[in-house]
Amino acid sequence: MMQAAVLLKPGKLEIRETPVPPCPQGGVIVKVKACGICGSDAKMIQSGHRALVYPRILGHEIAGVVAESRIKNFREGDRVQVAPGLRCGKCFQCRKGMDNQCENRGILGFTFDGGFAQYVAVPLEGPIVGALNILPENVGYADATLVEPIACSINAQEKAASAEGDTVLIIGAGPLGLIHCFVARLRGAEKVIIGEIRKDRRKTAGNSWADMVLDPEKGDLLEMIMNETNGRGIDVIIIACSQVGINDGFLKLLTPGGRLSLFSGIASRSCDCRLDSNLVHYNEIVITGAYGCTASQNARAVQLISAGKFPLGELITHRCSLMNIEEGIEHTSSRKGLKSILEVEK
């Protein structure tokens, strides 16, 4: 038996004893060492999710140790990061390398039990499979919980084609907004601007993350951006905040050929929009979505962390155990800090 945080229905999360999952044929059991508490986890706990079947163990930003293996590629004791997306590998989207859009997609912590538990099962062979990445010795379990968020940011910026010399505007200075800042830097951005309405998060972003941090609610955003860019505008805008919908105001910030990434899922009250089609047409603006990440992007994110490309120490601002996981969920949902992670007892 194992301890797990089980979501029985929206608003009802219980710590309970539950059977250790059986090791999949052609898969592994991972002993969870750490699991990030994502904003989507907090939302699901509070309001549910269309993909959930209850009871469900949430948690998709998972790192741990292989406890049992029925596949030759991994053995007991391997330190691993778990890529949460499960894919068939055979459908049209998988064959294109877009396994995050697999027609038969599953997700650990959504459609399958995830990492808010002492153990998690990961299928690696069969009709639907996941992926594991061996952790280099210099990557700790806590830092490895940030692999998936980094991979998601890589996916978004590849879709938006952020590139050398770009000026990038990120809306939102939460954990993912700050990760986007450094992904943009790695891709060669010349200037990174962050827009954030919360004073505490603006302070964090201004300490070490961005060239300019502004409050979009104070002053004329278009005027501020044009002053900062000498009238040129923004090459890439990344919406990393679920409370902000897109409108013509954002399109006017973009230089001709600019790209706008809808990285965050948008709250229903803000998701409807009407855009000036001629502005898109004449300025050759590209609007792109970004959802999740691929297995290969997870693997690349592990290597970036190992190479010391991300200052992760500032991101993790809270740690909790299974027994006090509700404190970690509150830390995430209240946005008092940045990243909260669950550390599972030995």
C-alpha cells in the first residue's frame, strides 16, 4: 500500500492509503521523490476538469527513482524525470513529431494517476506509452520537477519562432512567465519585457529576469512599448497568464511579421475575442497556440537544466509533504510565491 492525495470530486481532496499500482508490462514503477504543483492542479482540485474521471491522483511534473522495471531500457535505481504525456506513436500527429497532439493522448495526473503519491506507473511499451529521462547526477529531484514546464515553454517558443535579435513581451511573471524569459534568452532574444500587475512578482522579475518590467494597468501600454523599442514594436508576445484574453491592443504592439503565442489556457470570461482581420493581414501577424510539450522537448529540457542554463533556485518558493499538500496547493492558487513542489517522504 502507499499514501496518495486522491481527488474524489471537485473540492474534495483526501490523503488516503491506496494500493501501489502494478508494474505495466513493458513499463516501470517510479518511486516519486518530488512533484510540482501546477496552477492547473490547483484549478482541477477546486473546479474539476473535463478530462478527469474520479477518483484521480493528480500531479504531472514528476521526478523519482525506478522502483520496479519490466523493460530492458531502465533498471531499478535509475533516477528519472517522467514526461507526463502518453502517446500511441502511430497516429498522424505522432508521426509528425507532435505527440502532444496524439489522437489517443493520455496524461499522467489527468487521465491516468499521477505523482501526488508515493508511486506512479509509467507504461513504456504497448498501445499508449510515456517517456522517462535519466537525470544527470547534477540535477536534483526538486529541479527536475521544472523539466515539464520548461519543455512547455520550449514548445510555445518554437511555435512562435522566437529568434536571435527579437524583442519579446511576456504577459505574466508567474513561474512560467519567468521560465519563458530564459527560454527566449537561450533562443537569442535581444530584449525581454515582462508585463505583470502584481507588485511582488514585478519585483522578482525585475531583480534578475527581464530587461524591463511594467504594469500593463498603469499607463498606456502601446506608448510604453513604443518608447522602449524606439517605435519598432514587439517581435513576439507570449500570453502566460490565464486571466488575459487577446485583443487588437496586443496586435498593435507587434511589429510587421510579429507573432503572438497563446500559451496559457484562457479563463472562459476572457476567451472570446474579436480581432481586426486587416491588421493581421496587412502586418502579416501570426497567432499561434501552444499546448503541453512533446517527449523530445522534455529530454531537451533535462539537458538544459544539467548544463546550468536556468537559475532555478529563485523559482521554487515552497515545499510541502503529502500530509500538508493543501498548503502547497494554497501557495500555488494564491500566487503568494512562485513554484510549490511536493517532496514525498522516503
